[in-house]
Amino acid sequence: MAISTRDGLKQYALRALGSPVIEINVDDDQLEDRIDEALEYWRLYHSEGIEQLYAKYLITASTLNLTTNNAQDFKDGIKITGAVSGATAYVKLNEGTTPESRTTADNLLLIINVTGTFLDGETVSGGTTTATLAATNSFYRGVYDNKYITLSDLIYGVTRVIPLSQASSSKNIFDLQYQLRLHDLYDISSTSMIYYKTMMQHIAMLDMELNSKPDIRFNRLTNKLYLDIKWSQEAHIGQYIIIDGYGALDPASAPKLWNELWLKHYTTALFKKQWAINIKKFSGIQLPGGVTLDGESLYQEATGEIKDLEDELMTKSAPLSWFVG
């Protein structure tokens, strides 16, 4: 029977160990932990556990949540100051000119270049306008001021960030590649591809030398992608950037992963090992009917199965070329 849920995988592994005919002496929390371990190992080393992906992220301004609807009364670009915290920032009413730009709420004040931390409930003033911040969660530091983007837990690696200028640009009749194809490659059947290939390599070299690529730093344990760019010149509020990277399959969108054969066998072996660890505590104790628990033999059997499965995965898995770059 096909498995499409996490609980379905758990019940499959228990049945493989003999349940409900045999009582499996393992707590449900222990089973959940072993499933997490199996899923993580499968994602890291199985050729189908990780997939290449492209994700877009919005460059957001920091925000102040006001108790009054007078955010638009603050003039764009004016400096504001917190009465208690002394924090400062500059008002940014317009988030950009992209189609995805959001509309500012009357009680949501967009700010950039924040210095310090605004406090809940304090009064902020700028020019002739004042406002009171909400009592809780009034201040949120955006991507523009953080200088990093918080990625999903499922993203395991980032290979590149498509340059901001390229992410929003489009080809037109004045583009070099467009003109090259129009005048020199209008008829593929009668035109040599050698010239086109050479020219495209030359264009790529010019792009690499003249257009700097964003330097990035990413660690999946923090989920923070740092962009080492000139934020005041290269980043714009309301603009999207595109991330090219690798991420783990999400069970919510790919439920068939629970039915993957190796994952089912590995989960069963981990359950067996946990069961053996539990009953090893009672080794030598004779149960009613003369039955003696042999946790040590069960443990050795489970560890052997786990090692065989891991060796099988390492032998058959595709090379992880994305780790090399």
C-alpha cells in the first residue's frame, strides 16, 4: 500500500517490526525523533532528497506600527527619533516602482537606515509630526537594514544570487545579444555556429569582468543569507532578488517521498535500534512463561542493517557536485 503521510511511514515501520502481533516497546516521541533522523539523512545523501530551486525574496524596509493613522503625515526622507530609545531612522513612504510594490497602511510607517532600536509604546517625532508606537511588536527591522535575508529551513545551499540589475532587466532591440542573433544568426541552417559560440563566450567574459556579482555568505544553521553589496546604491525597497540554490523536498508538496523504498527501510532499522536500546535495560530478566529479552542481539542486528543501508546509499547516490560550486 502506498504511503503518503508521516504517520503512514511510522505505521509501516511498526508493522515491519511485528506490530500489532508483537508489542514494540518504543515511545511515540522516540519514533518521531527517529523519523526526523531518517528524513535528514535521506535529504543530505539521497540523489532525490535535494533539488535545485529558484526563489525570490523581497527587499523590505523596516516598519513602525503606530497607534494612529497618520503615517502619511511624515514627509518622505525626513529623520525621525524615538523619544525614549533615542533610535533614529529616515522615512521611506515609497517602496519602489516595481509592480509588486505594496501599499503602505495608514498606521504602518516605513523607515530605512535605522540606528538603535525603537521601543514599544514610545513616541516618535519627525519634523512637525509625532506618533505613538503600538504597545507590542511595534518595530520590525527589514531586509534593507538587516543586510541579510532569512531563508526557508528547507534551503540547504545557495550557489549564487542573480545580480539585482539583471533580475529586473529584459532584452530589447538595443541589447547586444538581440542584435547578434538578428544580423548574424538569422538563418541557422546556413550560418556557422562557431562564430556565434565564440562571440557568446566573449560576451560572458565581458559580463564577468565588468559586472560584479554579489558576494554572498550563507549558513543553513542560521538561515541567513548575507549580501555583501553597496546597499544604498544597488538595493531598492520593493525590489525582488532571485536566489539560485538547493533545497530539501517539502513533504507538504511532495508527499510521495514518504513512500521512497530506502527511506522506509532506513526508518524501520532506526525503529528497531531504538527498540533494542530500550529492552537492553532489561537484559537477563525472565518474563512470565520463561521468555527472556535479548536486546543485545536485536541491537547488533539493527546496527548492521543501518550500516548496510548507509553503505548502499553512499555507493548509489549521485555525486553532490553542488557542494563543489
